[in-house]
Amino acid sequence: MQALLKLSKAIDGLNAFVGRYVIWLILAATLVSSINAVVRKVFHTSSNAFLEVQWYLFAASFLLAAGYALLEKEHVKVDVINAKLSQRTRAWIDVFGFIFFLTPVCLIVLKYSIPFFLQGFHSGEVSSNAGGLIRWPVYLMMPLGFGLLMLQGFSELIKRIAFLRGLIDDPMVKRVEKSAEEELAEAIRQAKELAAAKKAQNA
């Protein structure tokens, strides 16, 4: 089990790394959109390549960050009933979901998306739009995204089983990190308390 927990930690690290950098694709898509709008208004010209780059970047950010979203517990969940259940019951529900829903769906998508990507890659398929781009880079996002999601599902499954065996704390609790402002306010409060304590001692 300890070896599996180390594997889980490695998968978490991989998706955390991907998640930290995928966010820049949103900025890139925004910049491309802005440049396209300026060029179209000022120079009265444009290209479908600009539009397709935006689609590619959005697809990449959405698909590649799926595993990171699962890691950070940011997926939409209906907790009306789930929140009233015990921690162990919720863990068992997650175990069932990871095994019988998430993993099969990921495997099905991988089964069809990998040949789809390879076909586009070997054929050099290009968009039918005038000035369009090659298609295989965006096709590649499907197996990569669902591969990362399936890996994260496996990591979460390991953590749920380890929790049920009493080896780790509840992995379903979302960790809320303090913002920079909150950390500064906490540091100021502690400094004031320390100064007040020293003043009381001197008195």
C-alpha cells in the first residue's frame, strides 16, 4: 500500500505540474482573440487560422486540466445527499464511481481517440476551412487529457482505499489555502499579539 501511495503522490505531482502551466493557454487564447479583433478592425483582414488556434488552445486547456480539476476537487458534484453521509460511505461511493464509471469512460475514449489521432497524424489532415490548420495537434489533446484524467482517478482510488484502511486522513476534504492577503493579515495579527505579550511582561 505504501508503494501505491507513492505512485499516487507522483500522479498528483504530474497533474499539479500540468495544471500550473495549462492556465497559460487561457491567456494565450485571450491574446490571440484580441490580436485577431484588432487586425480585423484596423487592417480589415483576418484568417481562419486565428479562430482555429483559439479553439485548439481552449480544447487543450479544458482537456489537459481535467485531471488537475479532479485532484483539486473542482469537478461539479451534487452533494444534497452525499454531504449527509458518513466519510466512509462517501469514500465507498467514490471507489465505486472510479472503478465502474470514470475508468471505463476514460478507456472507451482512449480506445477511439488514439487511432483517431494517429490517422490524422499520418494523413496530415488539414482543416477544410480556408487558411485552416493541421488537425492532429487538437486530436492529440483527447488521449492526453483522458489519460491524465484516468491516472488521477487511479490516484484518487488509491487514496480512498488507504483512507478506508485507516492509513491516511480523509482525502475528500478540500484543502483551502490562504491567500497572500490573508497570510499578511495573519502575520500582522501575530505580531500585534507578540508585542502585546512583551508589553505585559515588561509591565
